[in-house]
Amino acid sequence: MRNKIIIGITFSLVLLMSGCASKQTAEINVLATTDLHGVIPYELTSYVKEERKKDKNLTLVDAGDFFDSGEVFGSSMDSYFSARYKDGDNNTESYIETPISKDMKEVGYDVAVLGNHEFISNNKFYLDNMISDFEKQNINILSANTYKKNGDSYTKPYIIKNINTPEGNVKLGILGLTIKEVGERKQWKDGKLVDSKSLELKDQEGYNGELYMNDLVEDAKKWVGIMEKEKPDIIVAVAHTGEKPKKPKNPGNRIQDLAQQVDGIDAIVAGHNHVQIEQHDYKNKSGENVIVTEPGKHGECISKINFKLEKNNDKWNIVDKSSKLIKFEKNQESDKFGEFISSINKVSKDKKEIRLSEVKTPEWDKIYVFKSGTSADDIYKTIGYKWRNISSPKGDDMVQIVVMNNNKPVSYVYGEAEVMPINIKCDESEYKDNVVTIYPNKNDKFKIEKGKQEYSINLKHIQ
């Protein structure tokens, strides 16, 4: 009898241990940005790279409005738009490589969704070229509710990403959606804005009716149904649309409707409104929880969505999901550019010579003066890291100056010498590896000369 009891207990333990061992789990992480507007901060890039070291299966998406000048002189996108403006002045259209496609590839983006800025900052010719550049970098451009006039999808509507985990393959579906009201039609009278109405893509200048958009919520229902035939384990909607309408006359923000009316979506990355949402929870028509997150603007933060899964009967089930915001310290480099120029103008007024140690704002401990024509890669090498996406010079007479403090760039002065408000000139013999390093109270003495423009000055180094 005792032997039977022992055998019975042993058999039960074996079954219990077997049951525990058969439990299969996985974690899937999705990082998301939105409304970069040409800005990919070093802090964001560094964070993504560190996360990839911990999770090789990481997925990185952007919810649109990545395409813009970057609002910083000397950025790669600033140079791109300068070339575009020259096309416009010459009444021509020519292929110009989209630099942010390479920048986003370097960070490791899987997906970028078209936002309204991708449309209003382009016409059909430039938009086609932009998408082609992203495809060359193996970044999927999505917008499920954008169509050619013949009814065909303009871009991929979605992707299914197969993620290999130790416990088996997980299928992650990503659906891209874009706000239908891409532009705005404004009416002015006597210099005052009297009326403003949203403008749909079919009416947008530069497209001649070649593209149109459907309602993103109705199209989401259609495309989620199609996606479900491929049996994804997770569906994330990445949508360039805000959570709530800003105004009744601008009704395009549809996140609430998307979350509540479309079954099958597990999480939504929102955009367009430039707000930070860590996690808002909604119930869809089936009573299932849908989480919404929005990671602000200009790379000031990133959303991290975490899915915990368990496998039962060869099917993955989401047992928990959450999102959080990782916020980065604001890069004030563009503000410091103005401070640096203004400070030099103040201390140089009515003088023939100047010591740069008199320039107190921004705080600095060395200044790199690069030889005109120095490549972006050589500048990164001197600085020690790629602190931002800068452009390699396009002309022969360029100002390229980096103001440093505590081994970090605080201002980057870049542009054509002829139009820049400030230029620092050194003798050819002073350059070593294309750079002269200026230190306060050591080699910081300069002769002040009038520049080519009324507002500009040249500082000629006194050795």
C-alpha cells in the first residue's frame, strides 16, 4: 500500500512538472516615435541601440510626419529642402535623395507611416521619390487608407513581421493609417485669417486628383479583417491621427473611434497632435482592452509597448500588455546657435579685435573650426560620436563650426559663408586633420572684419 502511495505521488509530481515545463511564454516589445519633423536626436538613437542589445527582436515604428526640414541649420534635411527650393526657383523637378531615409535606417526602423506632412511637404513626384528611397533602405512605408485614383493601394497597407522566439514564431501585424484631412484651406481678408477648413488629399495642390483617402476607421475594419486571415498573434495600428478632434471643423482625429469601433486591434500608436500619452485604455465592441500611446514630437520621447504572451494549443494569447514613455532631455542646440551669434555680435561691437573668451553664452570650453569642405563623417570623428544628423557640405566656401562644452556639442554653425552672420577664418597652415581647435584665453584672439553682407562679420584668427 505504501509503495502504491509513493508511486501515485511520484506520478502526480511528474505530471505537475511536465505541465510546468510545457508552459510556453514570450515577450514582444515595440518602440514607437511620431512627428519627428526631420529631427532624430542622439539621445533617441542611443536609447534604441541600447534596447536592441537587450532585445534583438525589437520592432521600431514611426507614426508619421517624419519628413520636414528639422528646424536646425545644417541638418541633412535642411540641406535637402534647400536643394528643393532651388528646383522651385528654376521651375524644375529633379530627383534628390531623401537623407532621413538613411538616418532612419541607421536607427533601425521597421515601419514608417505616412502623415499629413509627407503629403503637404511634397507633390506626387517628390512623394514617389521619397517612398522609393525608404524602400531602398528596407523600411516599410504604410498607409492603408491611401489609394491611387484607379482604386489600388498607394503603399503597403500593413505588414506581418515574423519574430522568432525561443518558444516559437510570433506573428506581429502592423497596420498603417493616415488622417484623411491632410491640409488646410485658409481664407484671408485685409491680412487677417477669416476662415480655415480642413482639406482632403484629393483636393490637395500638387496631386491633381491622382491620390485619395478613405475614412481611416472604415478602412481599418476592412484591413484588419484581411490581416486576420494571416493569423497574426498581435495587431498594432500605427496611425497618424490624434486622440480627440481639435475643433469641430477639423474632425480628422479618430483614435477614440478606431479603438472603440474596430475589433482585432491590440494597441494603437497615435500621432499628429504633438502630445505625450503614456497609456490610455479603451474597450472595443467585443469588450477587449485596447491601449493607446502617443510619443510627443521631435524625438522628445519614445513609446515602449510590451506584450506578454502564453501559448495554449499551439496558439499565442496576449496575457498582458502595457505601454510607457521614455523621455529624453531636450536638445537646446538650435537655441544655442542664436545665443552664440548674438553674443559675438555684442562683444565685437565697435571693436577691431576680440577674444572669444569674452563670449559667455553659451558656456563653452573649446571651439572646432573645420576647414571648408570637411565631410560629416570627419566631423563626427573629431567630436567623438554622431550627436545629430548633419549634412556634408555642398559648396566650396562653407562655415562649419562646432562649439563644445564638457565634450558635448552645444552649437553647430553651418552654412554658406556668403550668407552666414558669422565666419571664423584660420590660416591654411593652422589646420590639422581639417580642424583648428580654439581654447578660451589661449588661442582665442581674432581680428574683426566686415563680411559680405550688411549683417555679417568675419573673425580672422591672430596666431
